[in-house]
Amino acid sequence: MVHNPSGKTSSFNRKTTIHDICIYADYKSDESYTPNRISIRVGNHANDLSEVEQIELSEPSGWVCVPLRDASDRLIRTFMLQLAVLSNHQNGRDTHIRRIKVRSPAQSSDVGSARLPVFTSKEFQQYAFVR
């Protein structure tokens, strides 16, 4: 009997940079439903997914974060992300993953370096800065 892995697939409208993927699992509550081996795959579409990481969880309790990097240690950029549960603890068949977070790097929006207009009248200058 062949067991197909359970999992989740997410697709993005544009190529997205991914910093890490975090999985919340609780062995004490879920026992045999808790994932043991997980494969993380990325690609442009469902037919070209390739594995970038495979992790083994040992009775996890809480968040497990997996940084995603390519072979050159750069952040992954992808259109599609798949998380596949390859096996569960105690050879369980169904899977409980309580929450999944896919995180991207924070984008800097430095207001101080933006070009702001220079006001010349006193009426406008009094509103030029936030105190």
C-alpha cells in the first residue's frame, strides 16, 4: 500500500521572497497525528517543485521555524511553496498541524530618507513635522 503524503500548497501572484516557514505542532495533544518528517518544496508551478529542505521533528511542542535558503545561502524566491508531511509519529496516518506561518523579510520604509517638500510659508511649516 502506497501512502501519499499530506500537505499544503500555497501559490503567490508574483515571485515572493521567503525568509522562513514556521509550523506549530503539539505532540502531547496530538500524539500519532503529529508530523515526524516534513519536506518543503518550492517552484514556479506544481509540476516543477523541488525540495529545498527536509526536517525531522522529535515530539514537537510549539513553533518550529525552518529558515529557507538556496544552495548559495540566499533567500528563496518562488511562485509556489509546498509543505508535505512524509511521516507521522507512531506511524500515524492523519496529520495535525495546528498553524503554518510563511514569513518574508521585512521591507524597509524609511520615511526619513524620503523626499519631502520644502515649505516656505509659516502656515505650512508649522505642520511640516510630527512632534
